Amino acid sequence: MKYQLEISNITKSYGDLKANDDVSLSIKSSSIHALLGENGAGKSTLVKIIYGSLMPDAGQMKWAGEKYSPKSPFEARENGIAMVFQHFSLFESLTVEENIILGLDKVGLNENFTDEILKYSKQYGLDVNPQQVVGDLSVGERQRVEIIRCLIQNPKLLIMDEPTSVLTPQEVSDLFLTLNKLADDGCAILYISHKLEEVREICIEATILRGGKLVQSCIPQEHTQKELAEMMIGKKLTELARTNINIGSDIFSIKNLSRKSDDMYGVHLHDISLTMKQGSIVGIAGVAGNGQDELMELLIGEKSSADNVLTFDGEDIGSLNSHERRQLSMFFVPEERLGHGAVPDMTLDENMLLSRPESEGMTSNGVIDWKAVTRFSDQVISDFDVQTPSSRMLAKSLSGGNLQKFMVGRELIRKPKLIIVAQPTWGVDAGSANNIHQSLISLADQGSAVLIISQDLDEILSLCEQIHVLSEGSLSEAVDMKKGGLEKISQLMVGGHKS
């Protein structure tokens, strides 16, 4: 089996920081090769070098035995390298065919690719309708469009960044069938994922980075998920466990909540009801685009609701805004980090202050005590291992995973009575995810209620005692995990409650 890509002693620095430090690895043809590491380990930098978005400071690459040094993504694609990004780059108002054409080099919209799309669709089990508008597609279907757009370019190496983060279990199985078929046909696949059980299932080799350095190569099937995570972080993981399950009285309820979405491609909410008790951890599972955004807007006070629909700690909060709800000790972590959870062009200190300026002595008589603000920022940075030079760094300068850790820590440090968190470990490495999960469990052990809205089914299953599924704007009853729970959740995630 020959090597399709050989990387030797690649180094890339940003000032004093070495994002890649003398990294070497080889990817074989017809193989699925995992690239693993914590947030900030250097994965994104290495992939950008392979894909021609960055130039290395030192080292070299070979492509099919020949020297390879792409100056742009266009040049990488010309050589046969394609990439499916974590966040899709599709125009919702255009058809599948129009989106595929726009993503190709050296073609125009007047060309007809219908037959070509259908050929790859059939060959690799990627069922799509070339004439369907992308805005009407599920997340899994949109991923198929991205993959077909790559396959039409006949790649020899396909790079996939967190490919299963928003897919249902069935869509994950379908994707793995496609990837195995691609590998059988000679394509090499570089697979980046924080879902280590999936890595064990599909990847035949793994390269692990830590702090920009290559620390280990291994065969994933020969190690447990926990062992792989510990290789990535360089230390033992804490076992998740509740130490003080003491469920109290009702503290938060949603009663017959309905709402029409303001977004043309949004989802209407239908008669949603849910009750939470003190000390409970409740999960809402579901594939993205099933009403999560519309529900969060109402829960966190960005949109108001009718009287007596939302009740917290005995008070009707439907007309209260986000700040007023925070005053009652009801805190939030939204899914979108930049622009929603944090202001990109403000420092971490300033973002810390914004969430609840009058608390913890950060202001007095309208005057900001910046030392107090920095003290709390530094505590979050330390407790949640946020990789940043200081709390004076701009929010937008942090990696997605590190900003996520800061946002979650900023809310948890105040010990709210209720925290509502969407995608708590989105883009976060295994070690940091474990830390966030344990922090949520500890908060519940202290009597707080925790509501988790997540597309990561493993996350929901590992944390929540009560699980609901949001599908097409409707919320299921709590699923009994002792009676075929996992299968039931999978059915509900694809609209099984409608049948």
C-alpha cells in the first residue's frame, strides 16, 4: 500500500507560539486516517497547510512521491485534495445542482451537472435530488451535497472535519458506508473528530498531536475510547459520576409553548411542555434545524412568550428579557459563540462583565472594578483550562473550543439556580469536554437545575436523567431508557413521533 501524502518535519509558528512543531506523518492510499488532538493541538494548522491555505515555516510534503507545496486551496484541489468543512458553505436559496457547480473550479452556472450528480449519488449511496432547494434539506442531506461536490473533482485525498457532529445515528451509519466505499475505491481519507468511539470504528490509523507536536501514532481499535482521550490530553480522565443526587421541587416549567418562526427557513414550535426540578439534569436531543434556535430565543428571553407559558422559581418570566432573567439566577450558554455568546471585538474581561455587570463586586455605583473582573476571568481561565495568554485577549482571537470553555465557565462560576446550555462541548476536545461535563454534574449536585440542548447523543446519554427529543418543532415525552431508549430516541430524532 503506497503513501498518498507524506509530511516531514512541518513547523509553523505564530510569533513565539509553535502551532506545528516538527510534525511528520504519512497517509496511505485506500485508508481512513484519524488526526486527533485537543483544541489548540495544531490540527487545524496542519490541515490548512495540506490544503494550501497556509505555508509552513519549515519542513516538506510529498504527494504520491513527488514534492508538494501548494500555494492555495485551488492548487491543492488541482492535485486531488478535497475538504468537507465542519460548517457547510452552501447557499440555502439555491438548488443542490447550483450549489455544487458554484463550488467547482473552472465551471459556470450554464453547465448541466444533473447526470454527474446522480452518478455519484448512486455509486456512493448519497441520495440527493439535484433540483431540490438546499434550504429544504436536512443537515445530513446537506452534508451529502458537500461530499458529492468533492467527489465530482475526483479526489485522491478527502479531508473531513468533525463530519458527524450534527448527524443522526442512522446518518452516521450511512456516512461510514460511503467513506468505506471511497477507501475501497482508492481514496485516502483524513478524518478529524472528537468522537473517539467513531474513530475506533472507522479509522485504521491515528496520529495524535499535543501542543503542536506529534506525540503518538496508533491503531485506534487497539485502544479504548478513554485511552485515546488520555493520549490526547497527556493525563488521566476523571470518571463522570453524580455524588449527591437530591432531586428537589419544581423550579422551571414550559407549558404549551407554541411559536411561529420569524425565519423563512425556520421551524415553528408546537405545544412544547417540560418540567424541571432542582438538582435535575434534563436533556433535549435532536438534529440541528428542528426548532432549537427558536426554542432558545424564548428560553433565554430574546423573544417574549404568552402569560404563564414559562415559569421559573414560581414567577412568570415570559415577558422578562435576558438580563432580567439573569437577575433571578437563570443563566445561559447559546450555541453560537461569536456574536451571540461573546462579542468578538471585546476582551475576555469585557465579555465577563457583560453577562452580569452588577454581580460579584465587579461594579460599584456604576464604576467598574477591573481588578475584580480580571480576578473572575482568570479563575475561569484556570478552572476550565482556557488556552489564552491573558484575559485581555479579544474573544475572536481564541479558537472555537477555547472560547466555548470560557463561555461555559463564565456562567457556571456564578452557581446559577438554572443553567440552559446549547451544545456545551461543541468543538471541544475530549479532556475539556470531560471537565465541562463534570462541572455541570457538580452544579446539579449542589441543587441547581441543568437543561442541556445538544445534537451530540452521546453527551445527552452520559449526562441526563430525563431525555426528550425535539423534532420538527415538537418535543417528545421523556424517553424511558430502560425500555429500548436508544432505539426510541433514534426514531424520534428523525420524526418518529409524527407516525
